[in-house]
Amino acid sequence: MRSERILIIHTWGIGDWLFFKPTFDHIRESYPHHSIDVIIGTPGTKAIVSLAEGISELHVFDVRSKPLGIVKIAAKLFRRKYDFLVFTAGISTKKADLTALLFRAKVKIALRTGEYTPHILNATSNYDPTAHMVENNLKLLSLIGLNQPRVGFPKLVLQESTSRAGEGHFLIHPGCDKKNAFKRWPTERFADLAEELLAKGETVDVVLGPDEGDLEAAFDSLKGRQGFQILKHLKLQEVLERISRCKLFLNTDSGLSHIAAALGRPVLTISGPADPRTTRPYSPHSFLVEPTIQLACRPCTVPGGRQGCEERPCVMSIDLKMVEKRMKELLATLPS
């Protein structure tokens, strides 16, 4: 008797996986007897994807440097026939259609982008470029024959930890992927914000990733101050635990903001080049600080669009007072 299987292909990053998480969870709960295989195209996403319960096999390739790696994975899975092959929202219809050739599945599902007419995909719906990625991913459920859940917030659940480090602290992440450095709010302004918080008696931690060592110098004047520390070289689990206990997570449109939102923490994101309608942290406790000036070039980080500029008028127009005001508004919405 043939086993029941579902294959999910996700070629985007950490935040995009979390945008798919409510859809994944609903599929897993609705098909508890199906094995679910997942293919991801970004190695850096593996650790977060691995936290999802219910994945039978996880296969990884690098869509940027070795895009043909998916062919090798398809060869390993050639003998398997899936009930559903699902592409997460955002992949172009043409790429999904060509990739669907590599796998055997009764129903091949994706959202249609652009004008390309699919030939291999046999269950599609229109991608809405004005809707959030979470909402677009939830549209995939109807193609599987499932109803959408009422609430589609991404959720991450961590194992209990005995440590209380970072509890009640403000946690600042001033960086993001280096290739997206144009998203970054000036690090000196984050340092000024940290100094303001310290002056009010708050405790502030700054977390820096492996590619963000050059940002540390902006905080040199705060080193040694009571209630301040820089966190470097943390393992993923340590970062997740720190985020899960922070009072407020402040960042400049990074993947960690989506993790913080999924962990249920209050998130304040400084959003410049991106389109907040489609990629903001999806949470009832997530606030944005956006430019107040009108810019014809914003948003520039859209599929098929521009990818930032050196001048960065969007993020540069956001000053410290704007961030402090928004932070105060967010904190006022939280329980005591």
C-alpha cells in the first residue's frame, strides 16, 4: 500500500518560512497520517525549519550558489509519489512550473505570479502582491481542500529553559543580512537610543550576528555601563531564548524580527525600503516606524523590483524621536 506523503518546497529565507508556518501547521494538523517532506533552498533557514514539528525529511540546497542542487534531491526522491506538492508563496510561477517537472505528485500547487501560464502545476490561485505573505500562503490551503484557520499568526515554541538571562531587557538588533545592508537604520542612532534607555534605568542588550562585527564600534561609549552588554557569537538556541524573554525587541527589518513576533514578543521594526503590507512581522504586538516623507521609489524591495540604494532616503529620514514615540505607543498596549 502506497504511503501518504506531502512535499513542500520553500526557496526563501527565515522570515518567509515563518510566514508559511501557519499554513504548514494547518496542513500537519489536518493530515496527521501523512509524512511531510520539506525542501529548502537557503541553508541558513535550516535551523528554524527544523524546529517545526511533523517534518519527516528535510532536504537542503543553495538556490543562490548551486540552484541545480534541487535536481540531486529530486533524483533521491524519484521513487516517491506525493499526494500534494506545495510551493510556498513568492516563487515565480515559471520556476515552480519547471521545478514541478522533477517530482511525482497527484496535485501540484502554487500561487500564480505574473503572466506566465503553468503547464505542470494543476492547482493554482492568484498571488496578491498587496496582501501579506502569511495571507497569500493561507490561500494555498483551499487548493489542498482545506478551510483557512481564523487566526494565522506564526508561532514558535521553545523548550523550557532554567536560565532567566535577558528577562525584562530591551533587546536591540541593529543589523541584517549584509546583502540587504541598505535596510539598516544608522547604527549610531541605535547607540543613541540605547543610551536614552540606560539613562532611564532600563537594561539593554545588543545582539550581533556573524556578519555584523563592524557594527560593534558604534556602541563603544556604552561598554562598561551598568545594564548594558553586547551579545556576540551566540548559538541559535541562545538567541531564541534571549528573544523569548526580552521586554521589547527593536530592529531594522531583520529576520530576527519575525522570530521575535513568532515567539510572542513585542517587536518594533524600523522599516524603510520594504513593503510593510507584505513583509512586516505578522503579530498583534508588532509595530513599525516608517518614513513620514513621500518617496516614489518606496518600496524598492519587491519581487522583480529594485534592491536598495546607497543614499537610503527612506531609513535616513527616520530620526530618534520618531522611534522613541513609536516605542512608547507600543509599550502602552502591553499588559503591566
